[in-house]
Amino acid sequence: MEESLDVLVFGSAIIDFVCYAPRLPNPGETLHGTKFQTGFGGKGANQCVAATRLGSKTALIAKLGCDSFGNNYIRHLQAEKINVKHVQLLPDYTTGVAQIAVAHSGENNIIIVVGANNMLGPKDVENASYLFDKAKVLVCQLETPINGTLEALRRFKGISILNAAPAIADAPMELIQLCTILCVNETEAGILVGRHIDSINDAFNALAQLIHMGANIVIITLGKIGAVCSSRATRYDCQLVSAPLVPPELTKDTTGAGDAFIGALAHSYAHFPEKALADHIASANVVASKSVQRLGTQSSFPYA
């Protein structure tokens, strides 16, 4: 008998190239950095690693290039004890990469070139159908083609979490409506609803608009403030779930904090399905707050 599966992740795997500098550069400006490192990233793999480190049994469905980066990534995922049977190395594509700049304040900006991730599609859902049948929670993002993500959400019958990032203006309504939980940050929520979110009240209004658009449960993360949430079942009642206070001098790197949150949220739903929405979010806030206190992306994710 095959062992149970807590969290199935359908999504991206990317190599991070990270430069640290006193601040982020202005347009056209060159800065001297203080440190450079490479790391394993991509929202899908990040979220899978975050859930795994908390104790979930996980599997990843993803594409990598058949190059040194891809081969190293496979070995890394295996060392994290993630099921990689459906992580495919493609000979005619490069592994996806991300160029990340991190300021000493912990703020960052990111450019991604997704490479082999562009080949993840509906056929991969069909090929891994048995994983969709036995997983408790499915996690998807938008760093891979949307047709594959839609098929994954249609196929899965359990709790599904869509991290709609990077956000798509005029996204198909089916994308929002298919998932159990839609989770975005304030910038991504603003793109989905067509207006800037500059306050908690703006975030509450965005929650109501997204539910009106057909979402079932919506979480909008607000960085160090925490997250706001609402659901169709609670008739648009909105709630703020505060995050633990992390003093500025302890904030090292915010890269990947959102992925730590999603992985922790998936882990919490897989292991404690009876918990209230706010309690799941509170647990995820704790994990995200720990991740910002260490450098790197996956390297910053805490263990149980």
C-alpha cells in the first residue's frame, strides 16, 4: 500500500541568483553589493519545501532543464524527502532562473525567466492522476502556464490553495472560482480587483470584491502586519489575523516569506482540518515571521 500524501504541489522550480546590497538600486543605477549567493527557488518548490520541513509528506509536479542546475535541483529535492517522481528534466530547455536583489532592510525585487517551467501543462496532471486522488491538499501558483493550473484545480477534489502569483490582470474567473482558498499579497490582490490596496480597509474591500467574483475563501497577506481573510460561508465577514512582531534589526530577508506562509497554510490544513480559518492563518504567520529572520529563500524555512 502506498503511503498517504499530505500536500501535492503543482508548480514551478527555479534557481535563485541573489545579490545583497545596502538598498535597492534606482532605475539606471549601479550599486556595489555586499554578498552573492545561489539558491533553490520557484514558488512551487519553495512551498513544497516549506510544508515538508514542517512534517508533511509531499510530492512536487514540476519541470526542470536537463542541465547542471536541474540535476542539482533534483538531488536537493530528494534530500528534502520530497516525492520527485513527477519532476521531469527536459533536454531542450533551460532550468528557470530568478534574479533577486535584497536590500539590508530585507526588502527585495525579483525578475524571473521560467525556462522549462513553461512546459508544465494539462498532460502532467493526467500523468500524475494517482497523486491527485490521494493528496489532502493541492497547492498551485501562476509561474507556470495557466492551462495546466486550471486542469490541476479541476481534477483535485480536496482542499486546494491557489497562490495567484504573479498576478494576472483579467484572470479567468474559473481560476478564482475553482480553488478552495485564494491567497495573494496586497499587490497581487490589487491587480486582480483593478485598484491599489493601501490600507487594511482597502484590503477588506478587495476581499469582498473577490468573493463577489466567485472566490470561496480569500486570504490577503499584508507582510509584517499579518493577513486579512473572508469567505463566502461567513457572508463576507472580514477578519485581520496579526503576525508576530519581528523587530527591524532582526529582519534579514523577506524573500520567500510568502511561500513559507503558503507551505505552512497547506501543512496546517492537511494535519488540522478542523481548525478555524483564522487559526490556520495564525500558524502560517508564525512560520513566515521566522523565515524573514534568516537569509535566503528555502534556506530560511524553519523545521517543525
